[in-house]
Amino acid sequence: MRNIFKVFIVSMFFVSGLLLAIPAAQAFYFELPQIFKNTIQSLNASKVQMKAQAQDSIQTQPPIAPSSTDGTQPLLQPQQPPQIPPNLTQPPQNNNSQQGPDNERALKDMKHGAQQITGQLKQFETLVTRFEKKGVAISSDVKTKIEGLKTITQKFLSATTDDVKNLDMNEMGQSMRDLENERQNLEQMDNITREMRRIEKNVNTFEKQVQKLAKQNVSVPVAVSENLGKVKAIIADIKAGKMENAGDIFDLMRDLNENRGQMEMLARWPQTVKEMDRQVKNLERELKRSKLSVDRLNKNGIDLSSVYSQFESSVAKIKETRDAAKVKIQENAEDAFDMVQNDFFGQMDDVMESQRTIMTMSNFGRFQSDFARETNKDAQRIKTLKRQKTDTAELEDLLTQAKTKGAEVKDLFKANPLDVDAVIEALSEIENMKQEFDNKMGELTGTEDQMPWEKGPQQFKQMEVSPNLDKWIPRQSQNINIPGKSGPAGGNQTCNVNGVEVPGACQQ
């Protein structure tokens, strides 16, 4: 076991050594080869030196002595140059020697540099091909510039010694700068295209969910459909390289996100209908029970027919509201949900008030036990809020009133003969107090009853946009030709080499 451990440790060190030995990959960018820069410097320096020598030669020419009047002897004898000490004697100048590199050496260096540029062009063409396969839009201008640099490079490769001084260095430098800008734009478009594909996937999912709702006869707001169309159109334009209105993507995605809340409601319409149907069935069941109780009480001289009629009418209205909402959802979803919230679920407590009155009259003993249990529960809820330093004065007052009215109902039931109207009125007041208590409790605790469409898992995902997108597509500017960052890799850096601007950083 120990030997195995040693082998493992040695192997890890070996692998680590190999990984460290692998050189880090360098990002590709266009830069004028250093040999080119050196040659430009040498040629320009040579030109400057030769110009200075020519100027010195003109200034040091001896003056021509005027002839004598008879033409035999000059009037002035030329002065002899001063004697220079041996230790200051300069070596003789060779008039036939060139200053700086000769044309042959310069030509050789330039061709070497041109070959390096040819290699950069091949790398770039490979990069362009890879981008094309990934769906990145490549403008015809890019390929035109590639061919232009090839032509310029070929001039250098086919030049002779006589052509050296006539080669246009600025043209070479400008062409490389143009292609470096195009490379940066392509890398930027690659990032943008990748982000557009991700956004497009989410948008397509969003659209499928919208189409599903349409199949369920749910009216989708026109604004949602319009926003979907606009988002899809701008994505298609961006992927095709049409960047004039690319900045609109941010506002369109924001609008689509704002539609999510409404779409979540619509997506939960089926469960809302299911809940309404369940409530209607429960009401119908309670209506049958109440009819039996009313008939039994009537035999004992207690007439609750008016209460039952009110209950029956309320149930019928609730059913009409449900059916109307099912139709309205196909025309106007917002109106349909307003109808369900206000006229269906919002009226449920009032509808059940009649049912509870009938049940109480039918079984007073149950009322007493249920009432005591509910009031004790409410008292405990108040204590909890008090411990949380919440003002419960209003809740305590409502609870006290309810208890007082409950005791009054107890006394009314003991009366002989029974005053049915007085009991019904007292029970109605207790119901109102109970509703007011629950509403106030909901306000203080933030636990108000949720509507059916407010429950359940999220179906429409957040339409997120990469935080880097505004770096690639400016929110304000409509132009994506953003200069690349300067850095170790060169970026958009240039170097002025004796008056010639060339891509790449200057060598220190």
C-alpha cells in the first residue's frame, strides 16, 4: 500500500510538471512583425544620415579662388588645412559605402516579415471560417480587406532591391490595423451571437407557452404577442449582423419580462377554473343539506325559508359568474380575472353566511362549541402579535364585540317563544365581525388569502440578459465597432516607427 501511495505522489508531480511546461496559449491578433519595425527604423535612419552627409558636403566645398587680372595666378592662395594631432586623426571615409543596412539586407528582412504576415492572414482566415460555422455574420468587407492585405504582402514578397525604397509601409500598417479592428468586431459578434442564441431559446419557450394558452381558448393580450414578434425580429437582425437597432433588445426584453406576471395568471387559468368548479360543487352540496335542515326546522315551527331562498339565489349567481368568466377569458383576460376575483371569490363569505345561519339554527349546540373554539384561536393569535410588539387594539375590540354578541345569541336561543329574526340578525352581525377581524389580521401579518392564480410553481421563466451584453451592444450607441482593449496582446495599440504607424505595441 505504501509503494502504491509513493507511485501516486510521483505521478502527480510528473503530471504537474508537464502541465507547467505547456506554454499558455496566446490570443491571436494582427501585429506588424518586429523585423519589419527594425527594418523601417534602419531605412529611415539611413535616409536621415545620408541627407545630413549630403548637406555637410555642400557646406564644406572650398571656395573658388578668383583669377588674377592677367589670368596667370590666382589673387588668393587656398589655405592649407590645419594639422590634426595623430591621436585625433579620423579614419578615412569610404564614399562608396552605404550608411545603415544595404538594400539586399533590407529586402531580405522585409520578405521575412511579409512571410510572417502571410502566416497571420492564414490564422485569421481559419478564424473567419470557424466563426462562419458558428453562425457569425461575416461581412463581404472582411474578405475584401483580407485580399487587400494579401496583395500588399505579395508586393513585398516579389520586390527587388530597386523596389525597397518605394515600398509603402503606411499602406501595410493601415491594412493591418483595419483587419485587427475586423478581428475584434468578429470576436465581439461571436459573443453577441452566442448570447442571442441563448435568449432566442428562452423566447421560443415563452412563445410555446403562449401558443398553449391560445389553444386553451385563453385570450392572450395583444401587447404580449407584439412584444414577442419584436424580440424575435431584433434577434434575427442581430444574428444577421444588422446592428442599427441592436440596442432595442434591452427595452424589448424588459417589456417581455413585464408581461410575465400577466402570463403567469393566464397560465394558471385552468387551475382557477378547477377551483371555481370545486367551490360550486361544495355550494350545491351545502344547498341540499340546508334544504333538509330548513324543512326539519319548519316542522318545529321555525321558518327559515327566506334565508334558504337567499342562499339558493346567491349560489345561482355564483354559478352564473363562473360561466360568464369562462366566456370572458376568450375575449378579455383582464376582465375575466376581475370578475372571478370580485364577483366569485369575493362574494363567497356572503354566500356562505346564509348556510351558516341555517346550520346554527338547526344545531345551536354546535354553534356554541364552534364559536368558543374560534374565539379562543383568535385570542391566541392576538397574543402572538403582542409578543411581536404589534398594535392589536383594534383586533381586541373586535374580539370583545364578537364575544358579547355570541352571549346575546345564547340568550336569544333560550327565549320562549324563539325570536327567529332576532337570532338571524345577531348571527349576521357575528359573521360581519368575523370577516372584519380576519381582514385586519391579514393586514397585520401579511397572510391574506391568495387567489388560485397566485399559487403554484412559476411557469414563465425570467427573461434574463447577460450582464456583459451591454458591453458588446451599447444601450445608447447604435454602433458596435467598439475599439478593443489594449493590453499585452496588442489590442488596438499602434507604434509610430519613424513616422510610420504600425499595429502592435512598441518594443521597449
